[in-house]
Amino acid sequence: MKVLFVNDYGTPSGGAEILTFALRDALRQRGHDARLLTTRARPLPLPLESDYSCFGTTSRMRGVVQSLNPWAARTLRRVLAAFDPDVVHVRMFLTQLSPLVLPELRDRPSLLHVETARSICPVGSKLLPDGRLCSAHYGWVCRGCVPAQDWPLLMMQMALWRRWRGVFDRIVANSHWTRRRLEDDGVPVDEVLWNGVPLAPPRAALARVPTLAFAGRLAPEKGLEVLLQAFRRVRETLPDARLVVAGDGPERDALAQRVVALGLDGHVERLGHLPRRELDARLGSAWVQVVPSLWEEPFGLVAAEAMMRGVAVVASDAGGLAEIVEDGRTGRLVRRGDPAALAEALLDVLSDRALAERMGRAGRARGLAHFDEERCVDRFVEIYEELAARPGSRQQEVSPLRLVPRGGRP
């Protein structure tokens, strides 16, 4: 079967991109022809990993491009004609590709796999500038969150998305939180499918000293300031505690400055961006992985990855994270944006090696049961089959796609 993935970015700069690459590669390993179309925009200086690319930008022109990107529509048209996919699987398209790509899908079996709140929020986070969560529908109220010159374009973008969203035969959300958010804004969702992560070997022994880890994009909504304040409190009780930070992003320099300002220099190790396998190796001995997000993470990929490694997780009780982490069993859930509450939860785990090990084992068991990448791929294969066989579809002539057992070949 031939599957075309469509996503704004083609660099491994965030969870949505990493999951897209993983799904494409998993299908290829099963013998299917899976390809990816993205823009050439690079939010981080990382290599482009897509099969087809078109114009995109992170410059000041982005406000125009994310609303009206004719180059993306033209490229998609050419790819559809040349590749002739059986199914088109759209991921993110509202930060670069723009809604102009949607009319090209009218005659193609297609699904939208929603990873963020971008389709209901122009900034994608449902987070107000003062840190409060936004409960308003998009519109006039968004003027306080986006540049004044971009607001008319973004409102036009949202209108075009609403007008053309009927091109999708199926809309899949990555969490129940995402589903609720979309449906509250009038976007129907057909199914919730939790993201899958690769099976990881059991972690190594816990580090000699209490160690907490953070992995993710270094951006304000990820809660790094809250984490550093909490870590300073942790060290008052556990002076040997260490913090390992993996990731890159716009807060990289600010993070370094805050580490020094808070007197944490020498106790925080910054690893930068790491490939997944190296990340697993470097963070596998952590006692706990912390996800202190200020926004409501639609899913929380790093939490699921940590659990699959067998590491306890302390996370904000917001968004999809509340679905992933079982409070008191696989880790702790804490009030977002509260350094004192975060420090208390971290101390509970970092002060008790046996508890850290027990929560890590429970997290791995939950990861194997619910976040196994192969199960996620299996379900998407079933969805592709269903879409290709829809009444009136020219794809009914395609031979049925047989599910392949793990490690098997079609």
C-alpha cells in the first residue's frame, strides 16, 4: 500500500515530527511505500528527513505562509499525481503548509491525525500570555496572543480550515484531552489513538546519586523556569541531586543564564538535542523524569518514552499527561506552574530509591500495555484499509492490506 504523510516540518525538532518519521519508517519495514511531504522550514538547525519538500519559512513571512502557501498546494498536487498514494495521512499543516493544501485532497482517501491544539488556537497552546489557560473560542479574543499584523491572516486561515475540513474521511486525536478540546470548538473527532513509542530495553541501574531528567524543546511553555526553581528547593534537602537537561530551542541561552543566577551551575548537565537511542542511553539511569509543562500537553510523548524506559515520571496535571501518568503508581501529577508542589513530588521519589524503582517498573508495564509503537501502527493500518475500501472510492480496486505480526513481512 502507498501512504503519503503530510506535515509542516521535516526535521526532528518536536514530538509530532519524531512520531511522523517513526510511523513512516515502521510502515516501510513492513514492506509498504510510505513517503513524507513537508516544507523546508527548520525551527532548529537539524537535517531535513522528508521525501518531498516545498517552500516554508521561519522568518517574519511565516504569518503569511502559514495562512496562504500556494507553493505547498502546488507541490502536493504534483506529488499526488506522481506518487498516486492510496491514503493521505495529514499531521500538522497550519504552521507552514496552510489550508490551501486541503482542496487537493478532495478525491483522495485521507485522515487528519491531530497532535496539537493548533486547529482551534492560533498559537497552538491554549495558553494566555500571562500563563493562564485559555477557555475562549478563537476570534477577536486572539488579538492579545498574536501579533496585530498576523491576526487578520490567522483568522482567515481558521476560516479556510473550517470551510475545507470536510475533505477528511477520518479525524483521529492523540488523547481524550485533544478530543474534548476539538469537540468543544465544534470539530468532530472519530477516534482517540494514543501515540506509540518504540520498545526500549529495560533501563540500567539507577544513578549513584539522585538524578532527575528533563527532555524536550527548550521553550517557555515547557516550564523550565518552574523546574529550575523546584530543583533549587530539592538541593536544599538533597545537595547531591543532579539535573540532566536534553533538548534545544529558543530558551537555550536563557536556561544557561538562569542556571548560574540560581546557583545551580555545576549541578545541571545540558546535553543539547540527542537522537532517540542516545537519549534512551543517557536518561535511562535517571531516578525520575520531570515534565513540568505550563500548557496542557495534548499527549506528552516524553512521559510515555520515559515510562517505556522504566523511569518514574513527575508531570504537570494538565492535558494528556493526566492520561499517561498514573498518580502514585507510575509517578506523580502536580499542579502546573507550582515550584513548591513540584519540588515536594520530586523529593518524594528522589529520597526513596526503592520507590523510584517501583514506579519505574510500573511505568514500563503501563508503557508496554498502552504505548507500544507496534500496536499504534497496527491500528493505523486498519484505518488505512477502511478508508481505501470506503464506498465509491477508486481504492476499492486495491488489494486488501493484511496486518503483519511484529517482525513479520507482508
